Amino acid sequence: MTPLNEISQATLSNDEILRYSRHLIMPEVTMEGQKKLKAAHVLCVGTGGLGSPLALYLAAAGVGTLGLVDFDVVDYTNLQRQVLHHTSDVGRLKLDSAIDKLKAINPFVRIERFDTYLNSENALPIFDGFDIIADGTDNFATRYLVNDASVLSGKPNVYASIFRFEGQASIFGAKDGPCYRCIYPEPPPPGLVPSCAEGGVLGVLPGLLGIIQATEVIKLILGVGESLVGRLVLVDALAMRFREVKVRKNPECPVCGANPTIKELIDYEQFCGVRGEESVPAATKTIPEVQPEAVKRRIDAGEDIFVLDVREPHEYQICNIKGYLIPLGDLPGRVHELDSRREIVVHCKSGARSAKAVEFLHQSGFNRASNMVGGILAWAERIDPSLPKY
């Protein structure tokens, strides 16, 4: 945490005293606590769904230095939940958009920006300048990276994750507390857990979890209350239920255990099976592919092409190219509906699910199946711009 001498040197101007007055009259905060907040350095990894409410409330609370790590740009699909970004920000760097909003909320906050993709080379140097790490990431590779870098650097990791109507939050890497690997030693197989882009997320859910993160960060800085160290909060927004699971440090954990075997950062994309030839199933390397333009030409020419859509029914309602709908999960039980003698072009939203479908079809004897590259998003972009994107 921030050294005591830095806290003692922090002073509040009359404007700051007025701004934070509702904090200052709380016996759990007072002037001394607000000085702790001003002296604190918190790193927010990501300025998206979780990072938006997290950074907004930390800035409003008077956390003196906020670090922001992001390399992405704002697009329309972000606006349903990423409240740091407005419609006018579409196409801008998320960091530019985020800093504008945070400075507008509190000009007293100092912001350090890191326009980069967090990786094994830069994580520890970036973490070095901060007291607390707040993980707002949306993929397993970065999640394990943040965890390991937090443990190796001795910084608590205030964690949350979200999917559809469900979320979870905890604090990892604190002294005597568990880390993320204590609970999840290995990532799930690639493709088993869909991303928010594939499965969706209720727009208000990251607000709920991000505010839990902000609350825990502030409590850690102030040294008050009961933190989430050793506890995993599970949120079911659909039923509006909160459950708590006690989690313990695993003495055999390869990162934070008694005899750690991971003493430096590794290749986390390879670890999570999302990159590299060794992570790609042999069958998927030879999956036939076809471009949307070629599919359109052949359909217009009246060729006998069977278009198979492996998305979900609610996606089909958003937009479709009149393909035959069999969701990927239903394909093994409905494969008898297809004719192996016909040429089958399979598509989904962006091409990932359809690649799995083509692999399955080839294994099942449908040797004329191919994957339409880029899915219906590529079709909407390059063939029919009138189709809505989602």
C-alpha cells in the first residue's frame, strides 16, 4: 500500500474538502481516510463494462492516482453497458474517451494511461507503480496474467467477472488469502465458455459488479470493514440473489502456495489455448473455408448450395440470410436433417461456432461442408449493408 510518509504529505484543498465533505463526516473515513484515498495509486485493467463504473466511482471518491490500461476503441456494441463511453465516442480510443469523463467528474484525480495490450513483458513494470490492481478484463488469458502478476508483485487483485445475468467478485493475492489459481487452477477448454460477444451480458450487470469492485478498493485503501479476501460473492441478477462461497488458499498453488513453481510470467494465451499451432485441434486446421462473396455469387447463379445457420434462434430473429437454422448445440441430435450429398455452407455470427460445426460435420461424413469466413457480420459488412449488426 501507499507509504505512510506519502499519506502524511497528502493535503486537501478547501475545494476538495467541500467536494468530499460527505466522506469527511463519516467516522470510518474522516480527513485522515480521505488523505489515504488521495495518496492511493489504483490500476484499472480495462475501461469496458467493469472498468467503467469502477473508474467512475474511484475518481468520484477521490482516489488520487488512477492507472488505466486499454488498447481498444469504442464501438456501438459497447454502449449498452460501458457507461464511460457515449455515442459521440464511437471510433475513439477508449482511453481518450475514459479520461475525458473522469476528468470531468473530478479534475483533482491524476490519471496514468497505458495504451497497450497487457502482456507478460509489460505487466510487472506497469503494476510496480500501483498499490491495488482492479481486474476488469473479459478473457481468461488476461485474467490469469493479472492474477500471477499481482501475486508476484505483492499487490492485491480486486477481481470481478460477468456473463449474461451472472457475476462474481472477490479479492485475490492478498496476504494469507487465496489467488485466482487457488480456485481455478486451469482455464476451461477453448470455446467451452462463450465470451460476452457470443453469449451476451445484461447491460446493468457490469455496473453492479464494478461498483462492488470499487467498494472493495476503497475499503482496502481505508483499512476498514470486512473485505472479500477469502470470500467469493456470486451474483444472480435474474433472481436477484447473492451467495457467498468461502475460498481458502491452496498450499499447493503453483503461484501463491508454499512451494511455488511459477516464479515468472508465462505465455498466457498459450496456457489458455487461444493461440499457437499446438492449441488448434488437428481437424480444424484443414476446415474448408469460403468467402461471403463466393457464396453470394453461387446463390445468385442458382447453384445447389445449402446454407446452414448454427446460431441461436434469438440471433436468427435479429438478422439472417434465410439459412436453415440448427443451433450448434443441437447439431449432433439433428444432423439427420442434413443431406451429406449436398454442398453445405455453414455460418454463425463471426465464424467461430461455424468452424466447430464444420469440424463436426466432416467427422460425421459430411465431406462437402465448408465454413463461411466472418459469418453473418462479414455478410452484413461486405454483401448486404442493410442487415443489422449485433
